[in-house]
Amino acid sequence: MPETQIKYKNWLEEFTFDNCRLNRNDYGQFIADYITEENEGFVLNLNGSWGSGKTQFLKRLYSLLNNQSHPTIYIDAWESDFTKEPLTVVSSELLSQLEKYSSVSGTDFDTVKSLLGKFIKGTAIAASGYVSKKLLDDSATGIEAVKSLFEKTDADYISSIQKGYMEQIDAIKEIRTKLSLLAEILKQNHGQELPIVVLVDELDRCRPDYAIEMLEVIKHFFDTKHFVFVVATDTDQLCCSIKAVYGDDFDSEKYLKRFFHRKAQLPTPDLKHYLAAGDLKEHISNLQGSLNLIPKLNGIRVDVPLYVELVANAYELDIRAVDQLSSKLLACLRAANNATRPQIVNVVTLLIALVEFDLGSEEYTKRSQYNNVINEVTYSSPKNSFILHQNDGKAPINALFDLNLESSVLVLKTLEDHWGSRDVMRPMHPDDITRHTRISEEQRAVLDRVGGEILTLLRNHLYDPSSNTDSSPKFWLWDDYKRVVELAGNIE
């Protein structure tokens, strides 16, 4: 059969490494080169944390291998999690998808189908027969007409099971032989390249017992000549699944090594490339008619994708969380854009607030718009601290975050004038910027510039007599961020 009939034909254009926003082209080609040199039966564990883009990678690998004429099978293990027989799932997907690569059929294909069918059926009958017999033996009422079907003794059943076991061992060997032969037919008669590659996805999301059985099936039935399996998992999560079955003291990592010849780590996504290839910047530009977004970290322009990248790296967000963060950011900015007055919004502060709210952060709950003293101001607690390099210097990311948060809060100040002294809430003075951090003069220069611009803007709007008119811009403070962030929290 022609290529047009493969199961996931639409992936060949939709999912390629050329359009990979995570910039994994080189790694995809490397993995393809690596596994296609294995021809004696090979199982690779592709490890990546939840949300790291494993499914996207496998779909692109599927397209790449197909374009290299390698028959490629994709199996979503979680999709079949409701079944009790992983062997049925793998067999069905493997054979049905292989048939689409050629007109191959007949004796060998039918033999494999028959062997697999008998194996599955035989296992079920043997198990149910023995269990049913025991249930009837133990029943107080037993139905004689039915019980007569189970006249064999326990010893007879043991002998029957032993015989069935040996037949199953022979069947496994024959299945492997026939599968290898089918692969050779695909190469010799239909121009396909070997090995055949089977991509197994979402195994770590399956029921623990099902995940283990799936690995057993791959190892015992399909780890054979001319076949390569790539099993994508969050291996830490899979280890937890195994412990859920065998106990917390069980060495799950050692156990997993039984099933895999090698393990490959999915590289950390290139967030900069991912965000640059997306449409976030375009969406933002369509909103800025009524919005005044700050800060300008480089002193020239507001770079929203950069701010998302910085916050994502600081809080160690995965790709799915980055997508969700970007969607919520857009939702918040669209709401601001539809306000009756122009809005001045600090994008960095908004991003931090969104992340803190999603994480259930204590800092989010404790932070207040009104503070009696500077020491009461609640700052951020990113998981990852690093240095941001700018054209005019560099600065610690946590200090930069805190600087932006400072612009959203007010501190009680005592003012002296001809009316006397009085306490009022005022923005922090530029001289107070980042007093809580110990940083170099070079780093302070960047923070002073950025912070000075932000706080000067805030103070000007706060003191300007015209700042409360319908046409004057509204400078967002912490309560404004909280309101819109908690509304966006309903978006998943």
C-alpha cells in the first residue's frame, strides 16, 4: 500500500523537526541515527519530565523515520489503559499499522495473528477455568450441571497449566521468528528500511500494574530482530508506579533496567527559541494601543517573550506550564485592554503573580499593597537564581523581580510640611530600591536605571492631579494584579 495509508499521515507535515519550536532538530536526527543502527532487537527509554514535550518529540520522530522509509508504529499506552491485556493492544497496533506500509499479507502475517490470538485466548481460558473451578469447589450451593464441566483434579490442572506454559514459550519464540521474517519481507519486497521502529508514549500515565505488564509484553514478545522500541516516560514517575505495586523499599530503578538496553534523556527545551517561534509577541502587539507595558529592561522596549522566559527559568516551569502562563498573561492583558481607562501594567510583576498563584505560594498570600515599613514588603522566592546580562550591565534575577514587585506596593511615610506632620502611603523612593540585597555596583547600576524609571512613573501618576480622570492612565498596584490573576486562575 502507498504511504498515504499510514495511520498518522497528517503528522508528516504537521509535526516535523523543521517546525519544532523547542529547537530539537539536531537531537531528533541524532536519536534517529542511533536507533536505526540497531537491528538485533533494542529497547530505548526516552526519559523526560512531565510537560517536557515527549509526545511532540515522538510525533516528529515518527515523521522523520517515515521519511527515511522506516516503518514506524505509534502506540499511546494511556489511551488503552482501560484494557486488561497490553499484549492485545501492542499486537493489534503493531500488525494493523504494519499492514498499511505494504500489501504484505498471507501466510506469515496470518500466522503471527493466529499465534498471538491463541496465546491471548489460551492464557485467559486457563486462568478463568482454574479460578472458576476453585470458586465452584468452594461454593456452598454449587450447581451440579455446571460443576460437571470441571471434573479435573487440581493435579490435572497443574499438568494442563505446565503443558500450556511450554506451548506458550514455544509460541513466543515462533512469534519472534515470524515478526523478524515479516520485517525482512517489508524490506525485500516493498522497499522499506529496517529496523521497524515502535514508539510507545504516555506509559507513565497508565495504571501501575498496566505499565509493568506493558513493559513485560515488549520485553518477552517483541524484543526481537529488526525491531526497535522507543518507550517515552517520566522515569521518576514510572519508578513511583512500580513501587506502588511492589512496595516503597523495592529497587524500582534496578528493576526498570531489565526492560531497557539504554536510556536517553530528552534535552531541556530551548525556551528562547520556543517563545520566539510562537505568536505571543504578535498577540501582545495587537493589544498595546490602550496599554502601557513596563518595564524596559534594556532601556529601549518591552520584551514580553523575554520576561516569560526569565520567569519560567526562575520558577523552573515546564513547557506545558509555560503555555498555560502565556495564555493567562494574554487573558489578563486583554481584560486590561478593555478597561475604560488606559492601563499601566508591569508585565514582570503580573507574570510573577500568575506563577505564585498557581503554585499556591505563601509569598502571594502574604504580599500586601499597603505596608507600614519597608521590611514588611513581601518579595519573591524563585527556585532558580541566575544573572541576567543586559547591554548596560548585569543583575541577579531575584533582585530584578523584587524591584518590579516593589513598584506594586506602597509604604507608610511620615511627611513634614507647613500643615505639620502626617502619615501617608507612598511608593518606595528610588533610593530604597533593592536595599535588601547585597549586590555589586555594576549590578546596582542596572537595577537603579530600571527601578528609577518604574518608580518615577508611579510617583508621577500618583501625585499628578489629573491622574484620576477618566482619560488618565491607571498605574496598577498589587490589588489590581491580584484581582485579574485570580480571575485568570479559572483558566486551565
